[in-house]
Amino acid sequence: GNTAYVTLRNGTDCTWGEDLLDIIDVSDRTNPVLLNTLPMENPHGLAVDGDLLFVCEGAFGLKIFDITERTQPELIEHIQNITTYDVLALNGRLIITGDLGFLIYDYSDLTDIKLLSTIELD
């Protein structure tokens, strides 16, 4: 659509900048407009599937937002026991990269998100 979600992360030894999720109106690609900013803990990659936004938070896990209202994400779940760097979301499945390798989750039922598989990397 016309809404972009962008993570900005300090994450360096320089310790400058802020950890943020920016929400941007890109309906005019030559003139993007910042609509909202949410503070984050350590944002990395993200994915959108319909009205869901998945944001990797490094050592702080994975956050899942309801983005029915595109400019006002509502946190609906926070999986905290994993380290996450990037995520792909499709048809009720998440593929997440993190410290353990690849994690595959089923999110077809948001009240019962299940880890299906782990592919460890050496």
C-alpha cells in the first residue's frame, strides 16, 4: 500500500541515534511523510502480513503488532525468549533468523503461536 515501516537502530559502538520504528506515508514516492514513530528496544528486520507487523528486536525477541490502523500499531504479542534479526511472514508461518539459526513458527492462531522447527547453524 502507501504505508512503509522502517526500523532505525543504534546498535553500534558509537552509541548514537535512537531505536525506533518509523511509519511513513509513501503515496507520493518523491515526498515521503513521517506519520508516526514508536520507540523500540533494538529493532532489526520486519515483515508485514495483512494487518500484522512483525518486528525483530535482537536480544529482546519478536514483537507482533496489529496494524489494522496503519499509523497506530498496537502490540498484541511479545515473544521474549529468543534473539531475532530478520523475519519472513507468509500464510501463517514465520521464518526467523537469530542466534540459534532459523526458527519456524505457526502464527495462524495468534492466541497460540507455536514453534514448529529449529534449524541450528554451527
